[in-house]
Amino acid sequence: MSANLKLPKTYKTLLMLALVIGPFFWLAFTEDGQWRTDLALIALLGKPDFNAALDAFDSRLTESKLRESFPKLEFQCAVGANPFGNRLCGAEIGTFNQIPAASVTLFFQDDQLRAAKVVYRRVYHAMVRDWIDQRVGARSVNPLAAPVSAQEEGVIAQPVADGLLLMREGELTDDDEPALIWLSQAAI
């Protein structure tokens, strides 16, 4: 007896369609697939990464130390009064800790870092919130840090070793900028 091991033509056609359409569907229509697609496109475009532990930043960081730590970033600096000091430097970035982002701005008082602002892509707001919860949520706070007095409604203020991490809580409106801000204790 000879067994018929030949696959029906319809089955082969459906299998081939699934092999072609399945990965495309995953990349284009699922959250994880879109994130991975964005990371691949950012890498292809050659945008630099800003893999920084904002929760570990402190006001003793200097501009030269930050330039040394992130040599691929092309900082453009300007001198002038700003809300957190007298100098600021900004750079275009591709990702912030594997989260697609647009830019980073560092605020200095003379040569000492006082604040940092990372602007990320709006669709990754929940992912940034998860990053904060994973990095800072379970960690104990420096007992010498000033307590957070009153939080404005709609803003997350997470105490860290030397200051606060701030971001918008909940869904972003069209008027909200998708940004994560670190303020040093000296700036507060």
C-alpha cells in the first residue's frame, strides 16, 4: 500500500499566504511589531541612542562628562537664562532606552546639570510610564531628598535619588508634549 503524502493545492496556497501575510500583519498592525519596526528604521537611519538612567542623574554631572558618556550625540548649545539655569544643550536622538524618541535637552547652571528633558514619540507614552515603574517604582528613595509636597493633577512626580522624574499621567491630549523630565534637587 502506498500512502498519498501529497498536500492539496488549496492547503499549500493558504500556507504560503500565511507565511507572507503573517509577518507583515504582525509588523504593521501589532504594538510589538510596530515598536520593532520603528527601532529597525531608526537604526537604518543612523539616529543615535540615548541610553541614560535618568533616575540616577545628579546635579554633580557636568557637560563634559555627559559628552564623554554619549559621544554620538551632536549637542547644540546656547547660553541664556532658562527656567533651570543659564545654559542648555539639545540633540536629536533616535531612541531613549530602546523607546523611539525625538530629542534630549540638558539644562545647566554654569557647568552643573540641573534638568533633562527627553521628548519621545506620542504612541510610546505607556511604554515610558512602564520604564519609570520598572526603574523607580520598587526602589527606595533617598531619605535626604525633599518630599514631594503637592502634585498637580495629571502629572506623575516620581522621586529619585537626586530630584524628580516628571511626566504626564494618563492619555496625552493633542496639546500635551510627550516628554519625560528629570529635575535635580538643586533645580527644585
